[in-house]
Amino acid sequence: MEVRSDEKSASNPVAPLLKYIVTAIAVAMSLFHMYVAGFGPPEAMQFRGIHLMFAFALVFMLYPLQPQGSSLWRLSDWVLLALSLACVAHILFDYDYFTNRIIYIDDLRPIDRFFAVVAVLTVLEGTRRVIGWALPLTAIIFLTYAIFFTQVKIDVLIEQLYNSTEGIFGSTLGVSASYVMLFVIFGAFMEKSGTGQLFMDFALSITGRSAGGPGKVAVVSSSLFGTVSGSAVANVMVDGPITIPLMKRTGFRPPFAAAVEAVASTGGQIMPPVMGAAAFVWPSFYQCHMLRSPSGLSCLRCSTTSRYFSLSISKLNVTSLPAFPMMNCHDLAA
């Protein structure tokens, strides 16, 4: 089964030295965030800047401009990497200046303007490489509107985007650095340890033999897998190749089967404790408790969706799975 997503796949470094560098950066990033979680973070701009530097390094190494291109294309990736790191290092090495100046009042230096433009462009390019054009184009539209159709001065916009914690180094990056990264590390550990397969077998055992069972298996397994992975794409990749063929075999129409898995996996990304970035951004923006946010009520989605299947399977003419003892879900999907 082919899973389509706007999110692009990271390339596998060919050069042995590059593999070691990428591995070292990823390990250092994980250790840094675990250390911060245990002993407390530095000041906001420093903490978020270091987090962004790690992200820049991995993005421009693992998502080249032309994966099969010549060395000249690869050189452009290294140039962008150097510029992206420099725009953050400019803040870290001259941190006293940024903390002592009065924002929107003190004049910007030419070097501040230069690195602000570089920061915006590299963030847009890094985002485009990972998830495609949708989000960068949205940001470009709003930037264009602010520059050409409002009375906002360029220097004020630069201050907002680069010299404060209300732009690139805002609360969204803070949520990513403080919470999302830790759950990504935990989720990756749980996923590689085989917990996802355990959840699939468990869901199959409790719902597979009821009427419309494969649909309920998709809902329950996606919800359980969502507890260890905050990615809807990863959820579909793990559950979809098993649950969709099961649903088709028992009478679900192919579009309906695919829709069930897509919706269940999308909802699974806000299933506690490991959740996608949106689950943390919502409470941060609305200044509400996590339990009052959509992620806090996501566990109800599993039961209500299962109830929907119970009410609608009579119209779909579907059957249940055979009671094969001691047979796991891979055997049934074969």
C-alpha cells in the first residue's frame, strides 16, 4: 500500500563521514534536551536558538536540494547550512547586546538586518524541504501582505521576526524545544522497541471478532499507537498496511477503509501521553490547561468512533474476522 503525504522522507547519507556527523548531531540534540529536562533550560532565546541550530543542521544534511545532484548542488546545501547556523550564532555570541537593547526603539545595525533576512529565508527553505510548499507559501503570503499592504515598517517587522520571542523564536519554537522533542525521543524509543505491534495485536484480540471488527481494530490500534507516536503519517504506515486489507476482506469498500484508517491515525496524533506538536501548541496559544484542550478530550474519540461503527455496520454488509487462535495480525492480513 502506498501512503501519500506532503511530508518528505529524509535521505540516507551515503558518505560514511556524513553518517557519523548526522548521528553525532542527533545524539547531541537528544542528550541536550534530556539534560535540559532534568536540570532546567537556559534563557528562552538561548534555549530556542540552540534547538533551532540542531534542527537546521539535520534538515540541510538529511533533506538535500537535489538528492541525486552533483557536488555543486551539495555545496549549496552546505552554504545554506552555514548561513542558517550563523544567523542563530549571531544572537548567541552577541547575547548581551540583544538583551540590553530596547526593542522597537533602538536602531538596528546593518548586520542585524542581514541575519534577520537570512533567518527568515532559511526557515522557509528548511520548512519547504521537509513538508512541502503549503506552509512556506502561507507564510510568504502573510509576509508580503505585511510589507506591501500595511503601514508596518521593515525594521519593526525585522524586530518582531528575529530580535524578539514573538517571531521565529516564539512560543511555537518554545513548545517544540520544551515538550515536543522529549516526546519525540520517547515515542521513537517505544516505536523501535516493538510497542506498536503489541498494540495492534491487542486491538485485534478485543475487537477483531465482532461485526465490523477490522474497522474497530483500526480505531483502537491507531489510538493505542498514538500514545507512543505523535505522527499521523507514522501511524498510517504502521497500522494501514494491516487494517486496510483486513477491512477490504470483510466487506468494507476500499475508499471507506482508507478513510477509516486516515481519520483514526489523524486523531491518534493527539492521544496522550505522546502527542503531536498541535496538542502542545493549542494550550500554549489559548493559555488553558492541557485537559481542557482538544488533546485532553481525544480519548473520547476512540469510544465514539467505535460506537459509530456499531451503528453503521448493518448498512455496510460487512463480516467479522474468523476466530483463528494463536494467529497474529500479519497472518490475517496476508
